Amino acid sequence: MDQNRRAFLKTTSLAAAAVTAAAPVASEAVAETRSAPGELKELPKGLVLATLRRADGYGLGMRTDRGVLDVVAAEQDFREGVPTTIDALFKGQGDPNGLRRLANKARASASADRYLVGIEQAAFGPCVTNPEKILCIGLNYRRHAAETNNPVPKQPILFNKYNTALNCHGGTIGVSEEDARNFDYEAELVLVIGRRARNVSEADALNYVFGYATGNDFTARDLQSRSTQWMLGKSLDGSAPLGPWLVTADLVDGDNLNIECRVNGEVRQSSNTSDMVFNCKQLVSYISRYFTLKPGDIVFTGTPEGVIAGHPKDKQVWLKAGDKIVTSIEKLGELSFTLT
């Protein structure tokens, strides 16, 4: 009883960037949520961001036409006053508009190789590193609901993961260490909140979305079915791979993206986010009706058909140590991880 996803990437070109329904809300309340102190006043545009793992911790990265800009290293030398972690950016620290200036200076430098890392050589962390909330939506694709013999939900089904579930492109999940056997993939579009949101209307909801990322809601089905609550099967350590890219919302239509999942090179899921029961603006509006969404919160929006749990029981071959899972979403990129 879970979600799927699929469809692959044409990673967004960064040349130009260099570098159901919620009740309407009063205009006063909207203005309040948009101008919370210590948060972004205006959401950045035209950026493809990442988190890089460094010897001293996580640092912000930005995709350019010459690789990934190591923002920490470049900022130390060129002093453009930019945020140097994704968390600092969400908190409104530093000038995100300076990231393009920083990239231009780094590329023009005689020491450009010091600041620009090849994508294949980059050590990625989760593209969002410190969400207060990791929210997930169950059975949010029509064909996925059908394959698991469930009705199409009348309202979004919400469950959660925890920060210990965060994982990254190139990461591993230690399934051999877990008290479970029935491991499954779920390719998912992840939306990332950029502004504090409470009781926002559907019409206004996308104005609170910072951007989108590729994710996988990795699941232990036998733990998921131990009780009516899905939490055990969904919250294992490392079970929320995310990234490598966080693409700002102006570059992506989250409701019309091809999505794909491959296991050891074999296509298992292939769909489009247009099959979602509840689209991105409906999800943000609905969730915000019940609790406050904050900058950096992430929402796994559900998975398409093709999960192992959707196969007849005699054809269910669960994932195992040694398997490599690749999730790709059009314009958002490819996320891979390996089971150990």
C-alpha cells in the first residue's frame, strides 16, 4: 500500500541561471506568513542547488555549465555575502542573488578548478539537510491506487519520516541491518517549502514552494503492514534519499514531469506526475490547513504504479543487499543509491 514514481531526467540547463481545497484566507494572514522574520522575503529563481559534503560539514553547491560551484570555497575568497548552506538560505541569511556573481567570479578565476567540481566527482549530501518536517503522501497516483486494490483517496493520506531517514545521491541503505525483509522502492517528486505557510489557498499555494527535487520513499512493506500505522515501514534510517539537485520552482511544472525508477538497470516505474490524485498546490493548501509549513520542510508527493507491492504475491521479488536503485525525474535529475 504505497507509492510509486518514475520518469527520467533531462537535467535542467543552467545556462540562463549560470551559473480537497483549502479555505480562502484573509489577506492579513497571508501577509503575515510571507513576512516572518529570519526567513526569505523573496524566493530565489533560476537556480539549481545542491548540498556538498565537505571535511568540515555540509556546504551549499550550485550547478553551473562548468560543474558544481563549491559555494563555501568561493565565498571564502570572493566575499559576496551569500548563504553557504541550504539551511542558511532558508533562514534568510545572506544574499541568494549573489550566488550568480560568485559563480561568475569563480569561473573567471585563474584558480577556477578550486571552486568548480565535476558532477561525477562531487560528494553530495541531501539537497535539504535540516527539515523540521518530512511529510509523505500515500496512494496519490491513480494507477498506483488501482494496482494495490485501494480506492482513490478522497483526501490526501499523510504520514511522516524523520531526519534520520535523510539520505543522498550516491548513498547507501543498510537493509541487512534491519528487522525486515520486504524492501520496496517508491520514486517520488519532492516539493520543498520556501515560506511559512498556514491556511493558504490553492490559488496562492505555489507561491510558498521553494523548489522541487527527486526522491525515493524507500519502504519496508512487512514493517508497514504490522499495524494500521505505516510509520515503522517508512522511517528506517536512510529511507529518504533526496537530490542531488534542488531546482527552484520557476524552472519546473511539478504537475507534469516524467518520473522513472530503475533497479539494476531495469525500468520498474515509468509514469508522469500528471497522474497524481492531488496536485502540488492542492497538497500544500491541504497540509497548511492543519499545521504550519516552514521553510525547508519537504513533502514526498506519492509514487506511481510499478512498485513491488503492486505485483501478485507470487511475483513479488523484494529488494536485497547489492541492488542499485536509480530514480530520475524530468528536469530534476537522477538520484541513485545502493542497498548494503
